[in-house]
Amino acid sequence: MTSSTGSSGVSAIAEVKTITLSNNKGGSGKTTTTVSLAAAFAERGLRVLVVDLDPQGSATEWLGGRESLIGLVELSAGGLRVSELVKSTSVVGVDLIPTCPSLVPSGEKSGNDTGLAIVRGFVRLPDYWDLILVDTPPTLGYLSLSPLVASDHVVIPVEAHALSMPGVASVMASIARARRQVNARLQVLGIVACRVNAANHTREVVAQLRARFGTVVLEHSVRESIRIAEAPALRLPITRYAPTSGVAADYRAVAGELLDRMGDLSST
Amino acid sequence: MNRPLDAARGLLARLVPGAGAGPGAKETDADEEAVRKAFLAPGSLVPAMPTRRALRPKPDAVLEKTPEAVLEAGATAAPVGVMPVGAAMQISSGPLGEPESAGTTFAWRTPDPDPEAPSVASPEEAITRRHQAGDTAPDHLLHAPGSVDRAADDFFDGLVRRVGDR
């Protein structure tokens, strides 16, 4: 992809980067972080595609979409134009491939068959976007593992809670396996501590994450906020629902830090 | 009507200093009994209700607001289901205290061990360890279960085989 300049003066990323948001624990903030980061990246003038691989379709709903009859699985089979499965969203600059019933195999198809189809679907996507963000379900299986084959980076959202830590270890183990067996370029872009509040416990969990994973844990974290719980009802990302809120600022800061880490930006 | 919560609120209101005229001992005992039954009911999220002695605020306990006042002010409902046994509730504001960031947040302050309280030795030990300077996460929280490696290996190996077959 050739470089172009976005509306906020940030030039586009040199080539499309696929980022999977992964954590096998539920409630870690994957969907919230996916939607919020997509909007924050778009504010910077980047073109973002969100791929909803969670059959629950929360990201799809949040972004104003609805379940589609076609998705990456169908794209992998050929005979389908990308424009037929990519939908616009309530956020300028953010496109969406909604969740799709074919993400769950039926008949004689196995999960691994579907996983391979998803990987092939990713390969068929054009490099129109600067960033592709993949929201995954909170389960260990083909839906959370297949995007690791096609991604450049993984972002791990973590709820600031002691029981979230095994989820991080689990994702790290999956990434190590993926790097060794199928995708040596896969990198952990960062661990994002979410739902951090003033309670000692959450801050201690963040401190423990830093002690264990060092600078992999992002400097910026995301505070707990009722605004985040309210935003999906209006199908708006936090940066539009409560643009001046602290939590919106947190996600903008996280987006900036992630872009810095990718190191592919050239200021204009 | 949430009987356990209402009963608990009523009991807490009586135990908080200055929460109104004190009830007679008989009435308090009846309330406590109702709360105990409610929390020990099958299906209750709370395994056991702390004794009245455990619930009574220590002399040095700081309660800027009563729980009722906090709830009426719209704060998040007190996490009754996860209240540690013998803990006293504090209201605190931290550096992240923006309106939407739970400017009023609950922090649990663990009082001195009560010899009559149910055994919570392990959690207390964990809390004690957590506060040690330079401490890191407990090992058991940082190890992925073996099933993760197996599932990932199965999937990636299968993928490589399938791609090779085609």
C-alpha cells in the first residue's frame, strides 16, 4: 500500500497491518477495545476494517451492523467480491465484516475446516485499509486461533482482575505455538489493562502484569467507566458517544501508543 | 423485592453509627437471623453470612457515607456477592476519580483477624503476600493450562497438514 495522508495529519501505514485482539477469558474487553480503537484510529485519518469473528456479534451490533449471510468463509471459496461482504458503519473511516452464521460449522464441516477457510478469507482481503482489527470470541478454538495465522500483531486486552491473568498466559501460549508452527512474524503489540479504577486491587493487578510481562504492558491503561456500558445501546464508539470523557481519552492514548509501537508512521 | 439485599441494608443501617435510633436487641437479632437465612438459602451467591461481630465496624473504621447514601446517589450497587468475610467497606476517591470512572469506588479494608469468623486463612495469606514489596504475580495465575498448548498444536498442525494436502 502506498503512503497517503490522513485528515489529522497522520500519514497512513506503509502496508496493511492485521491486528487480532485476543484473550481467552470472557469480559476482558476485547470487543470494547476493538470498537474503541477502530474509532480512535479512524480519528487519526486511518482506514480501518473491523472483522467480527465472534458469533455473538457484539462488535457488529455496536458498530451499527447486523449479522450477514456472507463472510470470510464464503470469500475464501471465491466467486464473491469483497465489496459484497464489507459494510459501512456508524463511524466514518471504519468498515466492517459482520459476524456470519458460517463461522460456526455445520454438517460434516469441522472447526478446523472453517478455520482454514477463515485464514484463506483473510489472504483474499485487499490492502485497501491501513489496519484490520479482528475481534475474537472468548474461547480457545479455531475462531480465536485462525486469525493468528493471518495477523501481524496481537493486542491482549485484560480486565484488571486477578482472575484475568491466566487468560493472558493462555494467549501467550497460543501465540508462541502460532509463531513456531505457522506464523513467525506474529508479534504481541501490547497488553492493554482495561477497567482500571482507583481500587488497590486493580492497580496491583496492573503492577503484577508489568512485573511479569514488562514493557509488553502498555503504559496507558483504560479506566472503568459507565460510559462504555452506555455506548453500545446507541451504536456509537466511546469516542463519539462521550468524546470528551476520560475513557475516550484513554483509548486515544492507547491507539497512539500502539501506532508508535508499530513504528510504521512517518509524520508529515 | 430483593429480600436478602433489603435485609442486609437494614442490618447494615443499624450497625452504622448515627444511622438513626438504635433498635432493641430483640429486633436486631431477628434481622440478623433473617439475613443469615437469606444468605444461606440454596442458590445464594454468598456462601455464608459473616457474624454480627464480624460485620460490626471497628472503632477506627472510616465511613464517609452510609452504604444507603452511596446507593441512592447512583453509585454502583455494592458488590454484596463478592464481599470478603469480615471486611469493612470504605468509600475512597483515587487519582482516576472522574465522574465516569467510578469517582466513588469501593475498596475493601480487611480488619484485624476475628477468631470467631469463618476460616479465611488462604485469602488472608494471599492478601498479605500481595502487599509485599517487589512481589510478582503468583505463579499459579501465570501458567496456561496444558489444554491450551494441546488445542493450539492440534489446530496449527491440522492447518499445516490440510494446506499440504491441497
